Amino acid sequence: MQKEMAEILVRTGPGTPMGNLMRRYWVPILGCDEIAEPDGPQQRVKVLGEKLLAFRDTEGKVGLIDEFCAHRGASLYFGRNEEGGIRCAYHGLKYARDGTCLEVPSAPQVCKQMGIKAYPCIERGGIVWAYMGPKDKQPAPPEVEWCGLPDSHVFVSKRFQESSYLQAARERVVIFE
């Protein structure tokens, strides 16, 4: 395979051909048990070249937002998951799971301009899935067979592998031949 073609196939960041394609589907992000408690600890996740933060808000709903605050770029990982959102540890801005800014302590009038990127999430089969593509093109939730099974019949695991998705998919095919 030529280097140019390999680059097109393995790069999945925003604005890349494969990144744009993969963002048109529901993407598995992490296990539901990794963010089990409302207002519990948030988790850093890197998906399709983006550094994001996953958390469960006070209502128990999952949020997936940009990891960095819109104000000074501080990591929200070091913030507090409290009362319906993540509060930045640097200047106290607070973000809801949909990325809207809920509070700016010293200047509430700028909340509307301080939103961050957020992606819709669903929970199916013990996995948090996110849709990262255009809002008007969001597909139906994934209908893989095991998503409809009771929790007692599903085992979710994950592994970290230093490779591109394409190499990992090739490896999985070889294993099951």
C-alpha cells in the first residue's frame, strides 16, 4: 500500500476522510461501569483523535464533552462533577453534559459564549456509545444482538493497543479465522 493511501485510511481526527466516515456511526467510548455514580469521578477518553471527558451528571445521564475549558484551556479532568455539570478548577466555569456553560462566577452574562463541544451519548449493552457526526445525520442506536440482552448475560471488556484501528481490525480477523 502506498504511504498516501495508508495515511488516508488510518488518520481518524476531525476533518480527515476516515474520521468523517467513522463519526457517522455510534462509537463505543467506555464501559458504563467506568462512570457508574452520578456526580462521580470523570474519565478522560481519547476517541477519533479528540481528547474528551466522560462523566455521569447528577441526574445519572452520561455526558461526553471537550476535555478543555473554553476560558483558559484548563483540563476539566481536574474539575468537580457537581450539581448537573463539571466545574473547572481554574476559574469556576461550569459545563452541562451538552456542553453549554451553566455558570461563569464573575461574569454570568458571558455564559452563552463559553460553550464547549459535546456529543450525544446512549448506554446499551454495558457500553457508553457516542455519536460524533453531524447532528442532522444521527443514525438509529446500534442494534447489535448483545445490546438487547440482560446485564447478567453480557460481559464487557476492553484492551489498550498501540496501533491504528485498521491494524487492530486486521488482527481480530486473523484471530477468528
